[in-house]
Amino acid sequence: MSTSTHTVENQVPPLVGHDVYTTDAALTEAVARHAEPGRLPEISGELAELGRAAGSAQAQLWATEANTVTPVLRTHDRYGHRIDEVDFHPSWHRLLGHAVSAGLTDAWSRPDGHLRRAAGFLVWSQAEAGHGCPVSMTHAAVPALRTDPALAAEWEPRLGARTYDPRLAAPGAKPGALFGMGMTEKQGGSDVRANTTRARPLAEDGTYALTGHKWFCSAPMSDGFLVLAQASASGRDGLTCFLLPRVLADGSRNVFTIQRLKDKLGNRSNASAEVEFDGTWARRVGEEGRGVATIIEMVAATRLDCALGSAALMRQAVAQAVHHATYREAFGGPLADKPLMRNVLADLALESEAATTTALRLAAAYDADTEQERAFRRLAVAVTKFWVTKRCSAVAAEALECLGGNGYVEESGMPRIFRESPLNSVWEGSGNVQALDVLRVLGREPAALNAFLAEIGSARGADHRLDRAIKDLLGELADLAGMEARARRIVERMALVLQGSLLVRFAPPAVADAFCASRLGGDWGSTFGTLPHTVDLASIVDRARVEVAG
């Protein structure tokens, strides 16, 4: 039916049918910068193929369906047998299957593996963020498993496989596997040493029976989980890491009782559960009593994925905002040409580019894996996770506002981005946990600070505002009074100086100038859209614009 009261016009065409990768200048340049030149054509080809899939109408439909028809817990079958299964919409499986087939769980055994995997994760997460949780944990489980060569030999090929099989079946009966994680408990949260789940040794060496609970168990439909439990009679000092399979080798179900699924603010497509163990079979990973040390590299890898996931949300939010403002006309012309809107869009684009550039630099540090790079990422991952994940919510809210009332409507997709935006700041340690981790590293690992300072010092002399910010940061670090109360301020400054250093070295002059003038030079307000009017706003916005074929 058509209306006789008015003609529909001045509406923005949907942002669909584009290549998410090749239209992202910051991302493509970062990949070209860090990849080995001989492998760049192969990597770029893989990412462009994934980018076209991420920008397709099909992927957008899958995302909508997976978030509209959310996971459902089935505790029993029709006959009354306990099964503890989670049903997902078929589109969830399509999204997850595409991620697995694209190699987003496989980074540890390929040349430039972390770089290409990080870029792919950033690209594909823009299609839908929720299914990234099991993808991230599967990828991140590898370094923890490598503390036990036998376990790594058994499980690592499954985790890196490019075949997705959603069945609950014995590990040996499936071509690939996904991993989840269960660390936090009701009484402890981030204080995992307060965990009360107990591990009783069994007759077979290295095997245990677990009894207790997990308050947050991510991706409960996974094939295996890394969990923490107390493995000694002495209690708190026995915290140990375990591998808990959902299905045992003989095909029988392990004891894994799902009490309920969490009703979350966002991340609706993904299931997070409360689970209980009662004599649940598990294998020890690493030494008894060394659970935190064993799982810390998994935590670091998932923290980097938090930054990558937030960078993906920011990029998608900015792309939507710039696209809308390009096609929407008001007050005599396109919104993007209005000086005030252009300032807002440029400011948002700066935040997005800084996040992408920093996250890809950290991925490259994993590929290099030298002593210097390991020391650098020990500090830089926590710093980046703290800052980028916090900036995500602010970017999502401002980008939504760029669409006006249309942005507040579910059909625009912006509300889903906004609801998702706080997640990565909470997951894998809140802001305070990251800040305290940074303080611990500063106090115990001087090599990490030296590597961080060497990284930011690479740009000294290139911008006077960056030089002054580095000097101020050194003063902050030298002042030992009230360090814990000042921790967030210190980490924020570290993040901004790191981003500024990277942009001064690698971004176009307009981007670096605007970032340093606002974030480091003090000429910036408390909201987006307060960049100095003298910077080249138009070129920054043009750089962030997505061109749709046809």
C-alpha cells in the first residue's frame, strides 16, 4: 500500500553490500605495515573475502535473527533425562561456522597468524559481536594447554581446525572443537583466589573430580572448558587450572549442570550460564597450585580480543554514522558537510582509528614474540584493554546520536551496538582490575616498563605535544605517592601516549595532528565534536567513509 499524505524521501540507503576490510583504511594500512611483505597478498585476499561476507545482506540477516531469537536452555529431554543443552537459532551456527572456517580460532601455528587472525576477528565481529566469545576463548586456550605437551598435542589440532560441528559428542568423534571458560564464582568475582570449587584427585594421574560452581561460564555449549578450582587440602593456596570436557572419551556426558542462562544487557545471541559441578571429571593443566600462572596467557589473549572487539564495534558505529551523515540532508545540504557534524564525525573517527592501530600493533607483538615484544605486550595489553574498551561505549552513544531518532530504533542496528559496547570493559577484568594489573607490572617487571617506554619513545621529536605528554607521563610514574588511587589516571595517560606515538609514526598527518592536539595537547572538550577547528576535519571524515559498490 502507498500513502496519499506524503512521499518518502531523504532517507539513507542501508549500509550493505560493501567490503568491511578494504574500505577500512586504518585496518588495511596496519596489516600492510606489520605483515611480512611476501605474505601480504595472501593475507589481504583472505581478509577481503571475509570483509565482503561481513558487509553482505546475508550476514546482516544472520545477525538480526541470532539476536532476536536468543538462546534457550533445555535442562531435560522429553523423557525426563537431564541433558543441559542450549538451543541457538540456526543463524548463530552460521555466524560461528563462518568464523571457524575463516581461521579465526587459529593463530598460533601460522606465519603472521596473530596479525591476520586479529584483523579477521575485527572484520567479522562487525557482522555480529556475540558469537565472538567462543571464537576468542578457543583461540586463547592454546597457550594454557601448551603447559602440558600431551594435552596440547591432543587438543590443539581440534581448536585450530576449520570445521565447525555443533554436536555434543566425544572429542575424538568431532573434526574440530570449541572452548569456553569458567573462572569466577559467586563469592569472589575477579578475586579468583577466593574460589571454593574443590578438586579431588582420582586414581589416574592428573585427573580429578570437581565439586562446586561457576557464576559466569561463557559459551556453555562448548566442547571443553578451562576452569579454576582448589586442588589441595590447604584451601586458598591450591588454585589450579583444569580442562573440563563436556563429553567424555567414551561418549557419556560429563556432569555439567546448567542452572540458568544469564539475562544480559547485550550480547544477546551468546549464552552465558551459571553451572554446577558434582564429581565432574577434569584433567589438570599445569602444576597444582599454579592455576593463575597457567591461565594468565589465555587471559592476556582474551584481553587483546576485548580491545579488538571494541575496535570492531567502534568502527561499525563510525561507519554507520558517517554513512548516514553523507546521505541525509538537513538545513540545505548533507549533514556531513555541516561544520559541527563534521567535527563530531572526525572526533569519532580518530577514536576508532587509534583503537584499530593499537590493537593491530599488539597482534604483531605476538607474532614477533621476541623478549622485547613479550615485555612490551605484558604492559600494553592491559593498558589498551582498559582504555579502548571504555571508549567504546562513548563512541557508540555519540554515533547513535548522529542518526537522530532513527539511531534509537532497533532496525538501524545502532541499539545492538550500544548494548554490546560495555561488555568488553567488564569481561576479563574490569577497569580497576586492569589498572591494578598495570601497577603490579610496573612494580615487579622493570623490563616491561622499559619496553613500553622504548615503544612510545620511537616517536620522540615528531610532535611537541607528544613529547610533552611523554615527559608528563614519566613524572606520573616517578611519583610513588598514592599510586593505587591514581592508577586509572596513570593508565589512561599511558594509553593515550601509546596511541599518539603510533599515530604520529603511521597515520596521515591530519589524523596525527588532530589526535595530538585534542588528546595530548589539551585542546579537547568533555564530549565528541570539540576538536580544534584548525585541524583538517574533512580529510579525517573522508578517510572513515565507507563506499558501497553500485
